[in-house]
Amino acid sequence: MEPSRNYPLFGGAFSSILPPGAIDVSDLRPVPDNQEVFCHPVTDQSLIVELLEFQAHVLGEAAARYHFEDVGGVQGARAVQVESVQPLNLENLALRGYCQEAWVLSGKQQVAKENQQVRAEERPGRGMDWP
């Protein structure tokens, strides 16, 4: 089995550890500049890292939820589930001198691919995890 790998994002501004088998979608089709998109060939699932615009009217944990739910709404998600929202220790961030707080949200969204319906096994109530 292929090991997970550290992958540079947004031209190396930061990086992420990707699961085995993850494919960079930008090698297959155009991806917006504010996104890094990866797919998994076996599970047919996607991982999207998206840079978002600052919204002054929401702060802290509420900002993380706001953006996650907003992206789900724009994409027409059938289900948006927040599993956890945790603060990040700024001392561990490369951007520590540029931000006052940082949050990581883990959740699931069920979004049909372009011109497709969400399959029955992807409907609410079913887990969707990387292998």
C-alpha cells in the first residue's frame, strides 16, 4: 500500500498529509486558483482545500462553521454535517505572525458531481471516510 505523503498546497505556501492513493485533480482538469482538489480512485470521494474570504461578521468557531456551511450551500449539498471544530495552537503555524486565531473544522458534505445525483449509499446516515 502506498504511504501517506506530505503534499505542498498553493505553490508551497503550506502543506497537507494526503491519504494513500489521493490524486491531484489539477493534473486532470482545471481547478480554481483558490482550491486544491484531490480525489480517490477507489472510493470516488474528494478532498477540497479552499481559501476563503475573511468575513468580519463571524469570529472564532462560528467563522469555521459559517464557511463550511456556506460552501455546502453554494455546492447544493444534500447534507452538511460538522463533526468537530477545534482551535489550532498558533505556535504550530507557519502563519502565526499573520493571524490572531486559527480553527480546523472536520465534517462531511454530500454533494453530487456535476450533472449527477447523489448515490443511495452516499445519502445522509451513511459514513463517507477515506480508506
